[in-house]
Amino acid sequence: MKDELVYDGWLKVYKREVKGKRYDILKNYDAVAALVLNEFNEVLLVKQFRPAFMKETLEIPAGSLDIEGESKRRCLTRELKEEANITVHEGELEKIIEYKPIMGFSNSTMSIFRCKINKNQITHKQIRDDDVTEVIWISLDELEVSIQEGNISDSKTILCYYYLKSNK
């Protein structure tokens, strides 16, 4: 197996030859996400601009493990502070699942954690992430409708919906 670097940016793309076939392999960062629930079992979503789609999306807060040596839990607490201006301690994060979201061409891993906070912990005015424009709470029923109507198409958010529905 031989890898040849063909693009070297924040993401890296390699050509890989396996048994005479050539594949494009994306080297991207592992990522973490948070299923944040409040005392009313509403789900925290962030509205943010996604340049690949050229529109805003609604999804659970998440981030890439792009700081050398940073643990998954530390990365997630940092992302929650940046995207939603909430402080969650690493010990409050319960791991739900770890999976490979794009395994056809990448080896990256998504780890989803769960935590509970009080609804009044959110102060929308101090979001430090340039791409996040709004933080909202949504009920499980509203989440279901948004998914069915195609307003939410993010896989990690949909996975969390099914997790919550199966644990109702």
C-alpha cells in the first residue's frame, strides 16, 4: 500500500493504491459532538453557516480534534463554550457512541457525548464562534418534524434523535 499526497491543506487528500486499484483517501480530523439536554428534555441545537452547502444548518454542537494533544472531552467543553456559551465540566460528559461517519473514504471518528444543563445556563449574547448565529432549544417532537421535513439533515443530530426516541 502506497499513499501519495495530492492535496495538503487543513484537510489532506491522498491517492492510495490497493491491489491495483486507486482510491482517494481523505485525512480529516476526528470530531466530537454533544447531545445537550435541559430539565425539560429539550435538545440544544446551533444554527451555523456551512460553506459546503452555502446555507445555515441546525445541528447539535460539535467540533474537530484539531489541537494537538487535546482530549475528546476537553475539545467538547471548549466547543460548547465557543458555540453556545455554556460551561460543562469534562466529568459531566457521558459517552453515547463512537462511529465512522464517512468510512468509504476516511478513517475519522465521531464521538458523541451527552450532558444535561439547566435551560437558563444559555446566554445567547456571547457566542464566540463566527459561524454560529443562533442557539435554540427544541423538543423531541419538534426535532422529529424538522427531520421529516428535511430541515435537519445532519447525521449526528439524526442519530441523537433516534437515540433519544429509543430511550424514551
